[in-house]
Amino acid sequence: MLDGYSKAGEMNKAFKLFERMLERDIVSWNTLVCGYSKTEDMVMASLSCNDVDCCDENIVTLV
């Protein structure tokens, strides 16, 4: 669902869903960051990388 919102450019909905997730992992985090970068919201993409304490970025996040 997170990926669907991201692909549709519905990043507000994607972020709200992400915040409500009980367990966040590297896949959900990368999906959120990728969605922000595709909508050219580099500020939110950067903030998402800094605010999430669930996981560390990996090579996929940085690409």
C-alpha cells in the first residue's frame, strides 16, 4: 500500500501510513524515500533519512 501511494504521488498519504506502521523496516523506509525523490521533494526525502530510527540506510537508499 505504501508503494502504491508513492507511485501515485500521494506522499502525504504514504507518510501518514508510514507513521502508523507498527513495524518499519528498510523496505518501507526506502519506499518512502524513493517516493519523495520521484516527486522531487528532496527536502522531505532528506528529512525522512534523518528522522527514521528503525534502520540504517543501505546502498539502495543512497542510489
